[in-house]
Amino acid sequence: MAHSLSARKRIRQNEAARARNRWRVRNVKEAIKDLQNKILHGSAAEADESFKKVCSQIDRAAVRGVIHKNAAARTKSRLSVRVKAKKQAA
């Protein structure tokens, strides 16, 4: 257990940061699931609009260090392929 005041404060800060990061990851995952649902069941326009929002969230998470920048790029690339296929099918 931490004894110094600075160590206790650091523990509090780490807990708060961990909670924020988990919230950001959860929001990104929910947005991706929503996009995948729109790709399967929605229109191409809905999927395209949702894709823009997802990309924004993924980029923000990558900038803040919640996910790695290469993981963000890979995820966006894979989603982009699916959205483009949806447009071609429509």
C-alpha cells in the first residue's frame, strides 16, 4: 500500500485515467457495432454517415493513446472496405 501523499494521489489519478480509457474503448466498440449493423441492415447512406462518426472516434482514441495508431488505421481500413462494398451493392 502506498504511504506517501504523492503515491496515493498517483493511484487516484491512475484509477480515473483507467476509467476514462475504458469508457473511450467502450464507446468505440459500440460505434463499430452500430456501423456493422447499418452495413448489414441499413442503407448505404446510413452506413457512410456512421462510418464518418466511427472514424472520428477511432482517431480521437488513437491520438489520446487509448488504442495504437496502427490498430486504428487497420480498423478504419477494414471498415472502409465493408462500407465501399455496401455502396457497390446498392
